[in-house]
Amino acid sequence: MAWVYKTFNMGFGVRYGLFRNECYEREMKMVKKTLIALAVVAILTTSAHAALSEWYLDGGDSSAVKVDGKDQPTFRWPYTISFKALKICTIPIKMDVGMYVQVIDCDKKKIVLTQVDCGDIGQGSDKYPCYLGCVEFDVRANFEVKLGSSLTKSSDIIKDWASYYEGGDVVPGDGNNKKVKLCVKAWSAQLYKHAAGDQVDVGSVDVTVKPNS
């Protein structure tokens, strides 16, 4: 409770005494309410800042970063509990890509020669007996390929033979699988030089490639 010392006159002369200052008390109550309100606002503001994960320095050029020798700063550095990485330039990555060609499942393929009419392989009856066998496989490449082949004998049964691609020997360089067919034909086979048997090993054929030009 607040009191003030003031004068009064009730017809008997000037007197002095203590009186309650109600206006002062009302002002003090308003001041207290204002202080409480400011304290609440301060608490809410502190809570809001605590939820932020990063702030940006905005004072002076000390926080500015110049990129690629530019005179004017392009951005200001952010900071967090741990620094945030910023992209300042991009460096391209190049690669030397060589020529690529693949025969799919080559190790699973084989050619079995079976007896045919000599006319089927472009030979006369004097070249009897005649044989023919083919195999299909997929080839893919990143350049246009010219296919070839090379025969190797492993038995005297074969006297004359040749290999060729039926339906074309060029593979486009688009990376997609291209199905090709490789055939081997033989004539004047010397059957008497080997005992009878099924799928006797008589040789092999290599698939060769080169740029098609």
C-alpha cells in the first residue's frame, strides 16, 4: 500500500498527514502487468529461436563469400551447429571409352556338323561326303562391327572346310543385342581316319571382329 504526505485545510488552518495514493498503486499494477507480459514474450521468442536449425550472418562483408573471382559477394555464409557445405563451382568429369564388343554366352555355344547333300553347300557329288552345321548367338557392341571367323582343325577327318555368316556379318554399334548365325561346311570328309562316334571333336572356330569400314 502506498502513502503520500500532503497538506489539507478543513477550516482550522493547514494540516499535514499521510494519505493513500490510489493513482500510484494503479500505475504500479499496470507496470507489473507490463513486465510480466514482456517476460512471456521473451520466453516465447527464445523458444522460437531454439527451433531454428540455421541462421545467416548479415552484417558487413566479413561474412560474404566471393566466388570465381567475382568482385561482388554472391552469397553470405550460413552457420549451424556444424557448417553447411555450399556448392561454389561444378567440375565436369570426362572418361575415355574404348571400343567394346561382346559375344553373349560364347562359352555355351557349339557347332555340330551333320551330313547333308553336297549340293546344299554348293559342292558337286564328287566331294562326297559333305557336312554342315550352324549356331546362333547374340553380339552387342558400341561401334559398328565387321564379324569374321577363323577355323582350326584338330582331326584328320576334315579335309576341306569353310565358315561363313548366314544373314549378314555386320553388327550395329548401338549397344543392343544383334542375333547372328555362324555356319561351318565341310566336304570330302575322310571318315575312315576316325572310329565311329557321336559329336567327335574335329576342330574349333574363332569369332573375329574389326571396325566396319
